[in-house]
Amino acid sequence: MKFLSTAVLLLSAQFLFGQGTLADYTRAQNLKKQLTNKIDNLPGQFYWSEKGDLFWYDRNTVQGKEYMLVNPQAKTKEQLFDLTKVFSFVEEKLGRKVESRFISNDQIKLMDQDQVSLDIAGYLWIWNRRSSQLSQGAASGSRDRNTRYWGQREQGNAYREVESPDKVHVAFIRNNNVFLAKKGSVNEARQITFDGNPANYYSNDIQWAPDSRKLATVKTQKIEIRQLTLIESSPKDQLQPKIQTRDYVKPGDELAQKLPILYDLEKDRLSVFDAALIPNQFYLSDLAWRDDSRAFTFEYNKRGHQVYGLMQMDANSGTSSYLIREQNKTFIDYSGKKFREDISDGKEIVWASERDGWNHLYLYDGSTGKVKNQITKGNWVVRKVVHVDADKRTVIFEGSGMNAGEDPYLIHYYTIGLDGKGLKLLTEENANHQAFFNKDYSQFVDTYSRVDQPPISVLRDKNGGIIMELEKTNSSLLETTGWRAPEVFKAKGRDGETDIWGIIIRPTNFDPAKSYPVIEYIYAGPHSSFVPKSFYSNPSGMYELAELGFIVVQIDGMGTSNRSKAFHDICWKNLKDAGFPDRIAWMRAASKQYKYMDIGRVGIYGTSAGGQSSTGALLFHPEFYKVGVSSCGCHDNRMDKIWWNEQWMGWPVGPEYAASSNIENAAKLEGNLLLIVGELDDNVDPSSTFQLVDALIKARKNHDFIMVPGMGHSSGGDYGERKRRDYFVKHLLGVDPPVWSQY
């Protein structure tokens, strides 16, 4: 009787609210195409000619993709080429049909105002815009794609001759040592190091000084590199499974240590960098000579990421020193905020630092290593340096958080003098800006939008003045589908003071009289912020999920980047935090304003670091989060790649790693959890998910698990997306999803 009553209630709810029905699934299935094809004049990317006097760009229209050419001096805009016409000419000349009528932007090159080069169907073609004629060129061959695995490590001691700038000498590695010879007389080479061996070898990345009188390289300690082993269960070319391996260094693993050396050919003197200045290296950057050959520099990242330095070795005296020493009690965000530019052969250096609590720029004296002045300052952040003009002594940069009353994540463009004076805003509109500068930075295209405001593109002069309007996106057709822009919502975080920003997405058939479960899409990686700030009609597919009868939200909590250093530091040795106290406070505030948001039924999903966090939500905050779907999660930071995890969790590997581990805390699981992983994930070790499954089984915790054969690092593809939607419909709406063949 109890089961029957429950079933009746669930059927009544489905009839009453119509959420999770076949009609909802069908509408969600069709929504993606609708949301793409009902936007007119949506600008894409902009590409300046080499001279900087012309540029072209692509735009999406309701009729399809178009390509436009702009002449700024004449203030003209016209079609670059007609895609349909070009492909017709190509097929006519080849005498066959070209199956794919898609051309990517990297297959297009503007030659001049009248000619454009196109890489189509394996050939290079020249389209003459004036005569509307197409000429066929040589076979294009396969375009150079960088397919090297991101984690691959090279030993660097193979034989390779490195020629001096004056072409008189060559240097090379033989038997793990450095040899020097006259060019063409390698058999008469002179050995200049004698302590190299297979365990401590000299690198073939030999750097000659510009004057050809000195050279430098590093002595490297050889280490055994951990191998990630993957099993491809269902290969396409054979019945039996295959084993794949990857170089994959994890937190706590041994790292190679390098020691720079300097050899003076005229003095026959070998100098060794002071090892005491560069202990326990996470890495050393490549050695770089000054133009006048007075010294070489490199950057040093001490393991633990709390000390970062610009190092120098004087070529005349052989002395070693710090030029700049950056230190922080938590972490230095070397992977996201590091910037350095040397001016006048290193006489001055522009350097980024968060030392005052915000990411800003500093001008250093390159000779003394002392700060001359702070270039930017204030309770806002420099997001990116675009250009340093040494002659005009100015910097163009992206910044956010400066304009009162705005979303603090919106990017604007500014210029400022190297002396810290003359700050000028180049993009005034309350929006997120993306600029494309010409070669001499005298003009730039500015595309600006917000999640709730379609893009506008304009051409500006160097002072930000508008030269001509280019595109104004029309979203009126989009709105006929019932689509409404995401709502930007802010609420106070855990401290009751800090604004936390996010977005709210509603279904196209939204009815405020209904009650909607809330689903959070989470990515809380400390390396950036993730809530979209520019216009997208369907960010991360969240509208498709909302269409099934949910309110979908995305939030940037504390511990993510692009705010103050204190805001960021919440993540330090504490990735399980993931900003959850801020996220929960934000959703509670939103539900008070919008009664239809039912925070008694909250789901969460994410991929990669979001996979870790979405599972962590059910382990550490089960009072709030009830259903989770986690894809290829890093469920224990000791199992994942070294650079990302030691950056935030620190070194040496301490108890904080276990405290943040989903595997160690698996017994805390409450609610419904679905885990998805690709068996060939070489970004996050899939064993991280397998070990979580093992821990959940041992803890007698019910859960669901999908391993996708042949898939790498992803959210599960189309299959995973269907399972994710069904999981939320079943466990948040209490409705059995329709059979897939029905929609």
C-alpha cells in the first residue's frame, strides 16, 4: 500500500507539473539547434592583416556563416568571399563533390584586399574577390597539428649539434658531457665538462651567447618518470584489448633537478650556478642570454610554489644571484598570473605580483633588482598584459573589478604609463570586452557583451574612440522560442560581506507557479573563474538540462581566481571546500527571492575538477545536495597530475590531501551519486574513479557507475549526457524518464 501511494503521488506530480515528460525531452533535444540558428549577425573571431591595415572576421547569421572584410581607412565592410560560390567552384575544378562544406578560420589567410588563400579539400586555392575567380594551387598537405601528449617528458641528452651565432663553432653532448669543436671538425672536438654521467647528464639545449664567446646549458639529474597505464578494452582494429602508457608525474613524485653552467671560450673557464640559490626545484625555465652577452637569466619555481625567482648568472664574473624574489605564505599562482617582460635588454623589468593582495604590475630596475615603482594598484586585478611599449613607456592591459557597480569579473581594456600614471579606460561599456589589436596597436576591434546582452562589435582607435560600428547581434528570433537570457544574480558569501556572483537559467516554458528543483553546474578549479560573462545562447548546454523542468545555476565561490588574493586563498590545501559555503548561501538567497526554486531538491554535476567537487558536495554537504553526477573526477589529489594539484594542495604531500579526498571520505556518502569515466582518460587518471567505486562498495554505499570504453577525458559524450539528464529527472523529479527511442 505504501508503494502504491508513492506511485500515485509521483504520477500526480508528473501530471500536475509536466516536468521530465516525453514532451520536455523532445523539446530539450531540439533546443540546441534552435538556440544556434536563431541568432543573427553574431560576430566570431577577428584577424588583422600582417600590415595591420585590413582585417576580416566570421559571423553567424540565420542564413549561415559569412566572412567579412573591413578596410578601416576607407571605413568599408564587404563580403570576403561567398562560401557557397567558392565550394561550387572547387567542386567544378576537382570534378567531384566535396563532402564537408565547412572551412575553419585557420584555413583562411588574407593576402591583400583582393585575394584570399583558402585551404579546401587538400589544396590551396586563391580566390580573387574582384574577378570572382578561383585558381588552384599546390596540395596543402596535412596542416601542422600539435598532437604531442601534454605530459610527455624528454630526457634531452641526445646528440645534437648547436651552432654558434658567428657560425665558427658547434657544441654538442657526447657521453653525457659538453663538447666544443670548430664547425666541420667534430672529430677534433674538445671536452669541456667531465662530470656528466647517465644519472647526471648535461642537456643538449645549449644556449650560445650572442657574441659567440660563451655558452650555457644545464646539468640534469635523471629520474624515473611514473607511467600511467590505460587499457583500451574495445579497439577498433582488433578483438583483443590494448595497453597504452603515458608519462604522468603525480604529487610527491621525484622531480629532475637542474644546475646551470656557463663556459667562457676565451678564458677556458667553466662556472657553475650556486645550487644553494635554487634548491628543491619544481622547474627551471629555459636559459636566456641578454643581447649584449653580459649575463643569462632563467626563472626558478621552488617546489611548493611559495618562492618564485628571476635568476641571473653574470657572464664576466660567473656570479649567481636573484634579480627578483617573489615569496608568499600560501601559493604563487605561477600557472595563471605570472608575467614578465624585459625592457631595453633587461635594464628594466615589468613583473606581475599579488604581494599587495591583488594581481598588479611592478616596474623593476633590472640591474639592482629593486622596485622602481608599482605600475597598477587598487582593489581590482590585472587579468592580462596585452602590450608593453618600451618607447612610449606605456602598458595596455586587461583588468576587472575597477568599475563600481559592475560585475567584478567583466574585462575592460586600459592603458597606463610605466611610472604608474595616466591610467585610461579604453572600453567604457558595462560589458565583458574582447579586443583584437592591429600590429602597431593603433587600432583594435572590440567585441563586448554580457550573458544578458548580445554582442556588439566596433572598431576603436588607440584611445578607445569608436571609428566604425561593425556588428550588432540580433537575438529577437531567439526570444520567440521562449528563451530568456540567464539572470545575473549576486548574494553575500560565507562572510556576510563578499559578493558572490552567478547565473540562473530557466526553461523556455517556465511557470513561476510551479516548483523547480535546482541543479548546480560546478567547476571550482582555482586556476580561473568559470561563470560565463559573455553572451552564449546555451552556455555549457545548461538550457537543455533546464528544459526538462529544472532551474540550473552556475556560481563562482571563494577559492576560485580573478578576485583578491584572500578570496583565492580559501582553496589553499583545502580543495574540498570548493566554495560550497558561498554556493549554498547564494542559492538560499536566490530561493528567498524566487519561491519556485526548491532548495530541498538540489542536484549538482561537473567534470574533471568539477567531478571531484560534485561528488564532494554529497560527501561534505549532504544536508543540502541530494543528487550528484560526476564525470572523470579527480577524486583524490594524490592520484592526479603534479602541476595542478601541488599548485593548490602544496608540497610535501600532507594530511590535507587525505582530508580533501573523496575516496578517503567515501563512507560519508548520502543521496544519489552517478559516476562516469572514460577508460582512456589521460588527463585525470581513471583509477581515481575506480578507487572511489571500490571505496563506496567497501563502505556499502549505493551508487551508480558508468565506464565508457574508448573515451578520454570528457563528460561522457552523448551517452553520458543522456544518462545525466535521466538521473536528475528520476531522482529530483521522481519521474521515470522516457525510453530513448521515443525522442
